[in-house]
Amino acid sequence: APNPLLERQAARESNARSYPRRIPLALKRAHGIYVEDVEGRIFIDCLAGAGTLALGHNHPVVIEAIQQVMKDGLPLHTLDLTTPIKDRFIQDLFDILPVDFARDAKVQFCGPTGSDAVEAALKLVKTATGSGTILAFHGAYHGMTQGALQLMGSLGPKKPLNSIQHGVQFLPYPYDYRCPFGLGGEAGVRAGLHYIDTVLNDPECGVPRAAGMIFEAIQGEGGVIPAPDAWIRGIRELTAKADVPLIVDEVQSGFCRTGKMFAFEHAGVTPDVVTLSKAIGGSLPLSVVVYRGELDQWAPGAHAGTFRGNQMAMAAGSATIRFLRAERLHEHARQVGERLASGLRQLQSYFPQIGDVRGRGLMIGVEIVDPEGGRRDNASRPPPTTPALARAIQNECLRRGLIIELGGRHGSVIRFLPPLVITERQIDHVLEIFTISLQTATK
Ligand code: PMP
């Protein structure tokens, strides 16, 4: 029977609401990797606040940090004034940045969301360069506010807002499984870099000098697509040569999720600007942009905002960062992530509907395809996606107590973003539920 609470909220909430449509649960309690709904059913949460909950729900160190703020009677609202909590948070944040980057980095507090950090990054590089053009990538996701949405590498969500289309030049992302150049592996990477080189340096392309290039080292919402390290090193070199600031959006991939503190570290590069949110507030809302000091050219007060001093979020964030480091959760994420990925790859040999399994650490995607679909005359091309089947698998998982989310340019990539504290046994349980759900949905 439909739950009255779900129906009541759906009736009053905006038509733009998103997650409750695909995950119709009314949640009551949560702990670790589990959530419990109002009917007492338990679910494994492999969405985890879209990658926010690095330590899972209500981790004791996070709860303790929040309670301490209240016990000590600390000010809950401080605008962006100086406080000991903020001081400690900045120290903890700078401690996890690559050393050469941290040396002269600056931090701007942005407000609660990842989109806020992206907006600030755009303003920062536009101010510093005097240019208005941003380079972004096909399939990118940087948020839903107008500036961030402008960068989205798929048209659907932007269509109702035609006026925001200007000022962004989209470039092909190295999506190996469906390479835009029809070339897999190294050849595809080389072709992509050659194309970007041309856009940056050949005036005949008609692209003005860019204010910045923004990318995800592993696309999340766009379908869990890791960029090859060689490609990341390539765009780092090209942007440095062209004097275009390189912004890496680590909102989803940051904080040990991919097996390193930040996903760009796999490639060993140093970006100019990094946007951070989600896990940084230890499950409370917080976002920052960190950048090379040289870019700090905006005027005093150029980026204000009332809610940039969330003390509880900073306390929870500090506790999270310290726990991530103390427990070496990047290594754990790598290990259990490999267990999950290899389990999924094994399934791939039984289910031709699994077109691709990819990702890094605990950011894993499974691209669902229709093995019978598409043009048989071009065998080198991967079969077409099938969002309906992906959706059916998601529903079957939910029925069996597993929350997963879909992503990708057609909503046909199943995404696993569990809390980083997930154990091997829990991974095996996830695989069990997923296998049965896949069997049922493909029958
Ligand atoms: N950048 C990336 C890479 C993201 O994944 C997201 C959110 N999924 C955002 C930015 C936007 O964050 P928010 O939803 O908090 O605005």
C-alpha cells in the first residue's frame, strides 16, 4: 500500500524534486551504511547522499563533534567571522592538500552546496583572467544553479533556460567505452588531447582565450567515467602552456572516495583551483574552493554570502578529515572497491546486459546495454544503452533492500557510492542482492 507520508510530501513538494521519484522511501533512522524507513525496513545505502557520507550515517566521531559545539555553547552562526573551529578546519583542510599546492593556496568559503563552490570558482577565474569563456566537457555535471548548469555537458536539464548557453565551449571527455573519436585506449586519449590543443591554440577555432577549464577527474553523475591519467596529465600540460587556469571539481570524487584523497592525485598533477563539498562537511552542508594564491585577485568582499560559517559543519568536517587520515580510508576504499568491481566484472561474463564496469575506489559504475539492440553491421561499436532495464534493476535492488542510483547521459549507468567504511562482508551482501536483482530484471 502507498505510504501516506510519501503521498503527502509529494503533493506539496515542487515538481522539480528528484530522488523521491526513484527512491520512494520515507526514512526514519540511519546508522553506518544502513537506513531504516518508517515501516521498519532496513536498506543498504549505496547512494549515501550522492557520495557525501564518507563515514556513513551518523558516525560517532561526527555526532561527537556536533554535540561538542552545542555543549560548549559555541556560536552556531558567525557569517564568515574568525573562530577557533574555522581555524582548525582550515588547518585540517590544508593538511590534506598536496604539499606543493597547499604552500600558497587560498580558501574561499562558499556556502552550503557544491554548486556554490563551482559558482565561486567561475567568478574567481573570470576575475583573474578578464575572460568570459569557460571550457567544460561533454557529460559534465557541476551543479544546478545557473552558472554551474551552464557547464553541464548534456542538453536536457538546460533546455528550459536557453539564455544560459553562452560562454561555454564543450570539449570531448575521454569516455573510453564510447569514445567520441571511435578510438579506444591510448589512441582515443591522443585524439582528444590533440583536439583540445587545437581549441586552445588555433584562433581559427573561434574560441576566445578561456578564463578556465573545468573537469571531473572521474565523472560522477555523467556515468562514473574515470579520465585516464595520461589524459589528465595532457590537459594539465596544455592548460599550463596556454596559461588557462585548470579547475578540478572534486565535489563528488574527493575525500578518499576513489582511493586517493583527491581523484586528480592518481595522475600526479597539481590543479590551479579545486572545488569541494559533499563529504567535506561530514554530512552537514559546507563547500569551499581552494586555489593557487596567484589567482586571488578579486576585491575584498567580492564573494559574500550569509551562510559561509556553518560551525557544526566545520566541526563535523574536521572530525571526518581526521578520521579519514587516521584510518587510512583511501586504502580501504581501494581494497573494498576492487572487491566490488571484480565481483561486478564476474557478473559481466554471465550478463551481456552489463556493457561496462568502471570506476575507481568506491565510485563504481555499471553501464547497462541492450545486447540485441542497435546496428549489427558495426560490431566495433558498443551496444546501445537501455535506461528502462537500468531502472528495472534499480527497482529490484530497492525491493531487496539495496539503494543504488542511476546516472549517465541516458540514465543507464548504475552507480555504487557506498560509505567508505563499508566492510568486505557488506560488499559481498551488496553483490548478492545485485546479482539476484539483475537475474530477475533480465529474465
Ligand atoms: N560537482 C559535482 C562533480 C557533483 O557531483 C555535484 C553534485 N552531484 C555538484 C558539483 C553539485 O553539488 P550540489 O548538488 O551540492 O550543488
